[in-house]
Amino acid sequence: SACKTEHSKSMDMGNQHPSIIRLQEIQKEVRSIEQQVISFSGLSDDKNYKKLERILTKQLFEIDSVDTEGKGDIQQARKRAAQETERLLKELEQNANHPHRIEIQNIFQEAQSLVKEKIVPFYSGGNCVTEEFEEGIQDIILRLTHVKTGGKVSLRKARYHTLTKICAVQEIIEDCTRKQPSLPLSEDAHPSVAKINSVMCEVNKARGTLIALLMGVSSNETCRHLSCVLSGLLADLDALDVCGRTEIRNYRREVVEDINQLLRYLDLEEEADTTYAFDLGQNHSILKIEKALKRMREIKNEFLQAQSPPELYLSSKTELQGLIGQLDEVSLEKNPCIREARRRAVIEVQTLITHIDLKEALEKRASLASEAEEHPPHRAVWSILGNLAEIQGEVLSFDGNRADKNYIRLEELLTKQLLALDAVDPQGEEKCKAARKQAVKLAQNILSYLDLKSDEWEY
């Protein structure tokens, strides 16, 4: 009987209505581009957008033209296929018009005009790169790392792609201003020197072209063409006879290294679409940072819940210092997102160390019990420090955003402590002045830490 059911199954397949089979074929084609739609990181005027839109619209027409012959099951299948295709069309449109995608584009356009104004003239014989340019680019990079992606693949990819280009431009310019080759040698030294000099001039021009290409400010040049030009220059250098003269061979090597570096940047442009580098959740530096943060949270929870923390003071602090050491060793890969992730992790760990120090100081003072002889303003500062320790404990376990009631309450409490410190009159006592100054700094640090915890940043 098993044999029989197998047989009837295959009969069923053969008996499926041609319209249903056609709909399944169309759905298969639609699904084959689903991943491309979900991770589409461009804008609506991109070639690729038009291509995906065309394919999906064509499939919708195909679905529409399937004859249902008035049969309910075929009508249902046709409706489902149409809904799936429309959903992808909508997703494509939302990816290209997402407000944060537009924000990334606007920041990129600022970088473009900065390059047009300051860099392109520099490579056609202008002056040095200005500090203003370097600061401008740095600011643009920082703002890009702060664009929210909400973990959305298309936005992560767009942000990463844009950052990669701008960071590459920043590096090309830094390299170029940092190492003006120790040469050119005098052309009398050897006939090959003149040839290397002229290649070097070509390489400088190619730098300008590459920057214009990466930033999309030059329309009359392609990556492929520039790649051929650079490879041609390498072949020219290779063919030179340097007659075993070390200084000429070194000069040639420097220029060859420059060309290879530029070729690597060109590859960036080609591979940006295929790499998963934009998904920093898989990046090994980020995984190290995450590991340190996870341990920091365990120490924090243990400390905040402990009934008698004194025995935890030393061991916790030693381990936290170790975590800062680990974070210092994380490779930044010249990636501003990783740099920002590490900066934030270090602040997290340091804030916990400060909290433990403060609790320890407060307990030591309580055990001395010589408060009676203490100067009243000094006592006032200590009592405010006690309040700050309580609030800081709450801020350490705060996990929400700026619209939360709790955020607003904590912010008000901290402002209140700052006002109370303001009202303390040290009566000219130096020790009290210093203590008050430290307390103000602590309150401000807790405020900015609360800010950091609630700004919903993610890589």
C-alpha cells in the first residue's frame, strides 16, 4: 500500500492545475530576488533599484494574467502570490526612501562638496590640504557613525558603504601628506630616474582621480579604466633597468607600493557590495568588545545586588581594570564604528569603577565616625556624595530611552544635586573647595553617562 500512496502522490503532482504550477514558478522567481530587495542599500534613482522594480512589476503582470477559471483555490493562490510580490515592492521602496537612508545620503553629499572644493583643486596643482578639510571629514565620519540603523540590513550596508569610501579618501590624503618621498633623486643620477619621476607625477594625478571616483564627483572616469592605467604604470616600472643601484631600486619600490595601495582602494569600490563587512555584529573586534561588556555587566549585577560589598571592592576593581586593558588591545581596523563602540565600552567600565570607589570612600568615612569635628560645609558635600552614589547605582542599571519617566526623574535628581553643591559655601576652606569641585565633576559625569546609555546607538 506504501507503494500505492507514493504512486498516487506523483499522480497528484502531475494532476496539479497548470495555473497553480505557473503561479509556483512565478513565486520561485520572486523569491530568488528577495534577498537582494531586503539588503538593497541604494536610492531610488540607482540602476539596481530600477532593475529590481522592473522584475517585480513584470511578475505582478504575470500573476494577473494567470487564468483562475473561477476556481476558488486558484484565486486564493493568485492572491497570495500577488501579495508576496507587492510586499517586496513596498520593501524596496521603503529601503530607498527610509529617512535614515536619506540622512546618510545628505551627509555623503556634504563630503562630496568638501572634496570638490578642497581636494580636487589640490591635485590639479593647488596648495596643501587644509586643517579645515581634515576636521570637516572627521566630523562627517563621526556623524555617519551616529546614524541609527535599528539593525536594518539595508541601512547598515548603506552606512558602512558610505563610511568605507569617506575613510578611504581620508587615508589617501593622510598617506600623501605624511610621506612626501625622500626623493625624487636628481635626474643626472641615472636615465631611469627621469622615468620614475614621470610615473610618480602620474601616480599623484591618479590619486586625485581615485578620490573623485570614490566620492562620485567625476563622471568621465571609471574604476576599470583607472585600474588599467595603474597596472600599466606598474609594468613600466617593472621594465626599468636600475643597474643594481640600491637608491634607485628603493625609489622605484616606494612608487610601486604607492600604486599597489591605490589599487587596493579600487578593489574596495568593487567589493563593497559583496562583503559582509557592514554587518559589524560578526566582526571579531566587536565580538571582543561585546565579551568585555558582558563580563562587566555580570560584575555590575553582582556588585549592585550584594548585601555586604566590601569584600567585592578589590576583586571587582582588579577585574574591571583588566577589562580596560583588554579593550585597549582591540584592533580598530581604522573603522570609526569600532572606535566608537570601544570608546563607549571603556566609559561603561570606568563608570562602574568610579561607583565602586565612591561606595568604598563613603563606607570608610562612616566607620571613622569623627564627623562631629567636621566642618559643616564639608559634611554637606559628603551628604550630597551619598545621594550621588544612590543615583549612580540607579543610572548603572537604567536601561531605557530619553522618553522614559525614569530617565526624566534621574535627570532631575542629578540637576538637584548640582544645585545643592552650588549652594555649599566652602568658607574659604581649601579641602572643602576641592571636595566640592570633585563632586560637581562626578555629577556631570553621571549625567553624561545617562545620556550615553539612552541614545540608542548601535553599530
